[in-house]
Amino acid sequence: MKTLVLAAALLMSSVVAHAEDPLPPEEEIQAETLDVPEPPPTPPPAARITTSKVRTREQVKDDGRGRLEKKEDTVAGGTHWRIKTSAGAVHVWVPANYDRATAGTVVYIHGYWTDADGAWREHSLARQFRASRQNALFIVPDAPSANEDSVKWPALKDLRKAIARANIKIPDGPTIVIGHSGAFRTIMQWVDHRAVEQIILLDAMYAGESAFDEFIKSGKRANQHKLIVVAAGTAQSSESFAKKYKFAVAREKMPGSYDGFPKRERGAKLLYVRSQFDHMAIVTSGKVIPLLLRLTALKAL
């Protein structure tokens, strides 16, 4: 019996000794890790995405008063100027048979992932403007390319002054502002400019609804304004915006020609179009911009 008690005591002292001595580092138990690849991140909305790509922008000294340098050439049968400004490049184009006496102005604002030079070239904007067959002075200024970029032209009047300083006369006709994706950041700051008669948002209803409410309903010149909202990725927010207004007219898909728009849609104060074209095809296919410009108050050539 004494032998059993002694053995038990020795066993307990051994257990206590081991409990008080920590394991050496090489013997510590590590949590098991599995080599499982992470799923690819879900891309955010097109106008929300950011890029770390560094863009080198021309440095232009500008005292705000002198003549701005421009280069002239012929593009898509019309006259094209590229103006250098401290806020980036500004492209200006007029069709071959342009008549300033009866012309209007179209300001096109590009979206993210590009700049004015890139959009002008890669989206074939001059050809799309020509296809619209509208008598207008077409302006394509630089705009934010990512969330961290500031708005280049927060005041439309400053852009108009820059055009004048390049010795290009802006016509007296209606001004139409059309923009894609992240362009809403610029356009929402122009809704109260007296020259703007119509806005066309191309998959751009990411934010700024209150500004567009002001433009189409609550602003002091709202009764004179028209708005076209085209949506693909922004269909949910765009539809919700349109549903607020009894005077809104909605249609599924862009028609193949101007005649595909019924009279009610052509004259709508607020026209909502659910596009069959995806976010980028809206501005690159050549099947949206020219047709929508024909719905405006611009004069046909």
C-alpha cells in the first residue's frame, strides 16, 4: 500500500513540473492554415472606382487673362482645336457646315479611367458628334479620372471664358450638357447656370440627385429644363429618381433610329431609358450619343 502511495506522489509531481515549464518555441502548437485562394474582390460601381495610375498632366502657366494656346486640325471632316489650359486639355470641334448664327453648344464630360485626350481619341467623339447631324460647337474639357481627382471646372462660366480666350466664339443657341459615369461630379455643379437648357446623364446617376431635382423641378429655371437619364449599371438609382416625377417618361432600350422615339418621348421633360448597352458601350458604340443629341433643342444640319 505504501508503495502505491509513493508512486502516485511521484506521478503528480511530474505532471505539476511539466505544467509549470512552458514548451520551447519549436514545440508550440501552431494553428493550422489552409492554402485557399481568396475570391476576387467585387468591383465597385464604375464611377466609384479609383486608380493608382499616375497621370502626367501638362503644366500650363496661366494668369487668367491672356490668350490661350490652341492647335488646329481637321477631324471627321470638321474643324478641331485642342486648347491648353491650367485645368487640362479642352477639345473643341465644329462640323464642316457649321453655322454659328443658328448654332448651340454641347459640352461633353468624360467619366473615370480616362481624360479629355483619351476620351476624344478612344471614344471617337468627333465621329459621334458628326453622326448627330446637329449644328453645334462641341466642347470636351478635362474632368476627374478617379475619386481622388478634383473637379477641373467647378464653374461652367470659367470653361466658357477659356474657350473665348482661345479666340473661339461661343454661339448664342441652347447649351446641352452630356456626361458619362463620374461626370455627375462636374455636371451637378452646373445645374444653376442660366445657359444650360438640357442635361443628358449617361449611366451617371451615382449621386447628386438633389442637384438634378433642382434642375428639373425646384430650381428657379426648372420649368425651362429637360433631363435625359440613360442607365445600365445605375438602373436602380436612375429608376428611383424617375419614379418621383409624374411627368417622367420611361422606355426599355435605345431605338435603332430617331424615328424609334415616339412623339411623347421626344418631348418629355424627363426621359428615362434603360439601356441595352453596357456602361462603356453607351459611349463607345456610336448608337447612343448621336441619337440622344437629336432629341435636344439644337438645330439639325
